[in-house]
Amino acid sequence: MTAHDPVAIAQALIRCPSVTPAEGGALACLESLLKSAGFEAHRVTFAEPGTPPVDNLFAKIGRGAPHLAFAGHTDVVPPGDAAHWRHGPFAGEVSEGLLFGRGAVDMKGAIACFAAAAIAYLGGKTPAKGAISFLITGDEEGPGVNGTVKLLQWVKERGETFDHCIIGEPTSTQAVGDTIKIGRRGSLSGTLTVAGKAGHVAYPQHADNPIRLLVAMLNKLNEPLDDGSWHFDRSNFEVVSVDVGNPAFNVIPGEAKAKFNIRFNDKHTSQSLKALVEHRCRDAAPAAHFHLAWEPASESFITKPGPFVDLVSAAIKDVTGRKPALSTAGGTSDARFIKDYCPVVDLGLVGETMHQIDEHAPVADLQTLTVIYRKVLERYFA
């Protein structure tokens, strides 16, 4: 494995079967690489009842400000049936200019690019000013309980502070660097349970069908939540499951449930949305007996365009000639935790094949992303 070669680093990481929550050797591989380049590295394991222990890595070189962190995860989703892959999911093979393997895109490839960029930038020396660090977790694809949240708390207790952070999630859409994620929508999930009265379908006068009430509520909840905002599209309500647990054709059920998720913009908070959902349910069926149960939520956030976003955009344009789009679309990332510590953006590979059979990244894209990260470092510490 060559320290300056992102493809070789990515291959070494992919060959570690680090399916959440297994470390699989990936963090050990990265730790060894960074230590050889002069980084001080710490492996820390977190656990709590009901969740598996998770190994994490914090590595740093330099001290003081400015402090630029690179964050990511070496854990990957299961590969599925390996027989369906053109190349083994953990073989890390290069074929026809493509690097194949689970995590090539999400996101061992980006970790390899940043490691190669940082090592090449440092040239065997400690930064003349400031610090570079890696925050690498092992459960981003899992519960997200024993990874970034606790690693950030652990680092803070050591007295570390960050000025800015880049996450290597696959944000690009058509070409490397065409999109930066400068924020993320919030996410709120809940279960709506409507009570009725069970009975025989032939005698509906003696029953109260909760499905009618549930449908009325869901129709009301499907009405637009807003018209979007300056940096965000419209908030989106989606029903993901409707259940009554009734196998019979001649029984009116006594209860009906619906599970839903709302991806919301900065016009709402999770608390304001909870109130809005309850109000709409009550408005749709004033006499209904219902209950709302909520899952832990993540709030929307935005890293407003300014010097840091401009610096990253300029580095991309230096390399590709294109000015990247600034986006808040898509799912969540660990940026939702890091934003409480410093401004953060997501910048990574094209995400088209992430989580798919035959996940792959073009070798040329890995090389381009490495040069972009190197330009970011050069501009950041200029």
C-alpha cells in the first residue's frame, strides 16, 4: 500500500470486511497508515446496553488553529449474495478502470482520498501552523449510537476543538465535485395508532372502523407542509407502513396503525412538527381516539455560504473547472452531529452505486477527489 496512492489505500480498506458493527481490520489499517505519516492516533471503543460495542479512531497531527477535521466511517452495509458480484465484494479489484467493492463509494474511497491527500500535503512534516485530524467511526451504517456522537464527546473532553470539518459522504451526482452538501433536512418518524371498535362486517352499526379515521388523517397529513425555503426544498411527509393485523375478511378491526417519516426544512423543528401533526389529525377526525408515538429526531441545519464554503468551492473549481452546486437534498449524515461542534460540509464521490451489488468507483474519480482534497488543504493552511 502506497501512502500517496488513494487507489491502493482504498483497496486495502475494502479488503477489510467491516460490516457494521465489525471493525474488520479497516480502522487498524488506517491507524497504521496515519501513524507512519506522523499522526497521533487513538482507538476508542464505546458501548451501552442493548447495542454492540463499536471501535472508532481519532488521529491528529499539528496543534492550534486552524483545525480542519475530516470525518467518515469505515463500516459498510452487508454485501448481499457475493455470488451476484462481478468481483468479490471484499476483493478490492480494479477492472476496466473501476475499483469494485463494498465501501468503494460509501465511503472507504473518500477516506482513502483524504488520507492520501493529507499525507502528500504534509510531505513527512508536521504542519507549520494548525492541525489536521480524522474522526472515523464504525457504526454510521448502523444505530449511530456508539460512533460519532460519543467520539465527538470524547475528543471534546480531551480539550480538542475544530474550526471546520469535511465529511466524505458520496455527494457528487454526475461528476466528482459537482455538488457539495452544505446542510441536511431534519428527519422525524412516528407511529399513528387509531382506536376503533371491532365487530362483524355484516353489522357495522355495532362497530367503529378505525381504518376510515386513519385514512382521513393520512389524507390531511399529506397536504403540503410548506413551500420550501431559501436553501431547502419543500418538507416531505411519507407513509411507510399501514397495519391492522387483521387476517379475516368478515371482521372490522379494532385498531389501525400507520408509520411515517417527515424530512423537513428549516421552517420547522421536530417539536413544531409534532404539534402540527397532532393538530391535523384532530382536524381530520375530531371525535377519534388516537395516539402518536415518536422516534428520536434529527433537526435540519445549514452551513451558510461564506468563507469556508467558498474555499471548498474554489478548490473544486481549481481542479475541475466547475463551480459546485450547493445542496441540502438527500438523506442524513453524521454532519447532523458534527454541526454542533463546527461548520461542516459533505464532499465525496459520485453516489450512484452505493449500497448496490457491484458497488464501484472509477479510478479517475478517486484520483480527482484526492487532488481536490489536497487543494482544500493548500488553501485552508495558506
